[in-house]
Amino acid sequence: MIELLRTNDLVMLSWARALLEEAGIDTLVFDEQTSALEGSISAICRRLMVREDEAPRARWLLDRARREIEDDG
């Protein structure tokens, strides 16, 4: 598995997972429980993981979606 995104922003994480899963890319979130246990100090980020062979396509999809959001804003 390859780390695609590291964040404590639950909205960003949810958006990225939905985008990738809609494209047929399976995702896993590492450190989700540990991050929740440490409370609100944001010391431990959640990590969005994808299979290594899907990482280039996943990065491309996220980059494209971010650019579209920036262009609309």
C-alpha cells in the first residue's frame, strides 16, 4: 500500500475516499483509531492508502479534482 494523503481533515478524507472509490480504486485509512484516541490535538494524522499499482491514477484523479475545484472558486 502507498500513502496518498495524510490529514486530520475528515471532510477532505471523506471527499478523497468517495472520489477514488467512485473511480473503482479501493482505499484504506490507516491510523484512524489512533488519531481518534489522541483527542483534538491533531498529533496523529489519518493516512489514506491505495494499492501501489493504483497510486499514479489515484494521484492524477485527486489532482484533477482539486484543480477543478480551484477553477470554480
